[in-house]
Amino acid sequence: MSKYCGKCGAPLETGDRFCMNCGEPVKTVDEDLTVPLKPSVEKDISKETNGSENAPEKKTGLAARAVRGSDVNPKGMNGNADDADDVLKQMKADNRQNAQSFNQEKPHINEPKKDEDKLKSVPFKENGTDKAKTVPSKKNNKTIFIIVGVVVGVIAIGSLIYCFATGILPPKSTVPISFRINIDDGFTKDSTPIVAKITDQSDKSKVTYTTFTPEDKNGKEIEMPKGQYEIEMISPVNADGSIYDMGKTMSVDTATEEERNINTNCKRIAAENVTSAQIQGIADALKEASANESVEISESEITKANERVKAKQIQEEKQRKAAEKQAAIDNAIAQGYDQIVTGKVLMLDDQASVDDYFPDNLKYAGQMSKSYKTPYALLCFDSAQDISALGYGSPARVKQVTEINLQTDPEIWRAYNGQTVTAAINTNDGHWPSGLNPLQGTASFKNAMFVWKD
């Protein structure tokens, strides 16, 4: 009866203990009942089993066939089932011993693969029934990830090479805006910087700043995301306090990738026409911009702007006082006063103080003893100046004098003693003294009017 390998199905010769095709030890019939049979053999077996469907074959029948297919001499048996079983047991023992010897000689044939190279069976439940699911090992997963990463990298590099080769580049997310500042030479390194305030119209809380120095006025470019913006140009403050009219606020649409050009024509405003409020607005804008992360403005630039605010405020205060003083003078002239004089008020309360101021009085002390009419309020000039007054019985005469006597009610001048004031006098109210007078030729004016305290 022909025999076949239980692993590869190759035909075996009588007495073979190992398959000559795959090297698998030959199993006995009862160890592997799935040995492929030739069609003729399958028919014989079918005939034997027709009489009793699904009836298991008796052990003695299997043993007998195994004995017949082996190299054991059946003549040495006594012909019963026990003898056949003993022979079968001996064959099993021989097969095991031969297989062990073969594995020792060629251990690589049956050597188990590493766990990481095997597929793992993971239990899982489906419809309440436990099943086994085979998953690849970690090593296989790692290999897959490496392969996928390499493929993606190659595709990305290839895409970039193609874009540069063909001139086709990915669309940019920003758009360039070019600035040009048309400004005179008053804008120098001593000026504060020009500032562009760029407000996003879709979200006005998003503000971007950029600054311009004299080196940037001929052109500067920045990149902005696509959108709609409002751009306000903030003037510098020059060293002399002059500023510029920077024009109206501009609207810019960067929805497309076309370059936008911003040309600013700066019209200079002379320092005398600039207010401290205008400079203060520029200083505040610089401070606000310095707090924004999109631009760097040094503390020295903010300090420079604040100092120019203070200087302008001092100048404005002087101008205000000068204007008020002039208004008071104009009012006095309107009332008929024809001389406006400015000097320091000096109160002489007794004869001693008068003689101390006019030392020549000591020469004529006896003769002048009855002429003192203290107190006197003198208006003393820094230098001699022309004063017009009437002489006794004669037209007005002009003399160079260093002081005049504010004769009418001297006490109203006491509050200004030692201070510089401006007074209004009238030629027709003034008289040059005659004879001996302790004021030594000082004209006395009635109705002198206080105008201004400097």
C-alpha cells in the first residue's frame, strides 16, 4: 500500500522514516489520519465505510494496515490484535528517536522563529463569542511606518523640485506693501521716527506698526496677510519743533497678491505754527506703538518727543502772557494813555530812604527839609529812557531819566514793591519839578495806571 508525507504529500517508499522531499519525519497512520491518498485508495476506503455510515474504524484494523505498511515481518506475529498493537508501539518509539536525532543534526530546520517575526493571536469578542485575531508584530509596524515616512518625504521633495523647475510655487499667505516717503531735509536723525499705524478692518483690535528713519524714506517694504487695512502715517517731530502734514488715512486691500505702493507726501508745518497738543499726540502715538510687539521703538525716542512737548508748552505760556500783556496795553492806549513804561517798583517811605537813594540831597538838606512828601512810589528803569512831561507853564519836554514818580496814591503800588511791572502814563498828567526837589528832576505823574506784572 502506498504511503504519502503528512506535510507535503510526497509519496513515500516502504521503510522511509523521513520525507525525501521536505525532511519531515514519517508519521504513523494513527498520528496523522489526513495523509492524502490516491483516488483508488480513497475508493477502497469509501467501500469499506459504506456499510456503516460515520462508524469509526476499529483500532485493530488501523494497526494491521500500519503493520502491513511497515518493514516489520508479520510472520513473527501471532496474528492477533495484541501483537499488532505491540508492533505499532515499537514503530512509534522508533519514529520519535529518529526525529530527535534528525533535529539535533539540523537544528535550523525546526528552529522556531523569533516572536517579533510571528503574527500574534489576540483574543477579542464578537457577538459575545471569544475569537482569535491575528495582528502583526511591533517590528512589522515599525517597518511599515518607516516605509510610509520615506515615501511621503520623497513625494514632498519631488513636489518642491517640480515647483522650482516649472516656476510654479505655492500661493503666498502674505502680500508686500511698499512705502515711499516724500519729505524735506528737516527730517534728520535728531527727529523722532515716522510711524505707520496699520489697522485690520475685519478686527480693529489687530494693529501693526512699522517705523521709518531718514534712511528708509526712499523705500521700505513690509509683508502683510491678505485682507483690508487702514493706514495712518504719524508725523515725526523735528529738532526745531516743526512737524508735517502726513495726508489723509489710506485704505488698502490686499485680497490679491498684487504689490501695493503707499506714497506719502509730507508738508512741513513751521514750529511757530505747531501746538503742544499736536506734539503731545505724536508722543502718545509713539508710546502706544512701543507697546506693540510688531515694532521696536526705543525709550529715548519717547523721551525726545516728551521733552519737545514740554519745550513747546513753555513757549506757548510765554506767548500767552505776551498776548495778554499786549491786550492790556491796547486797552490803556484806548483810554488815552500815550506812554507805556516798564520798570521795577521801589517804595521810599521816609526822608532817610529818599536821601539814601538820592545822595545829592545831602548837599541841600536844610533847604529841602520842607519838600519831602513821603511815601514815594518810584518806577525805576534798567537804563535811562525818554520820558515826556509838561514843564511849569511850558509845552511838554522830553528828558532822559532813570526813574519817574507814580504820584497818585502811592499805596496802590506797594503790593508790587520790588517787582517789575508795566504802567501807562499820560504826558499831560506829568510835570517836571522846579526849584529844589528831593526827587532831583524826577517827573511826577498823576493818574498812572497799572497795566501788567511781568
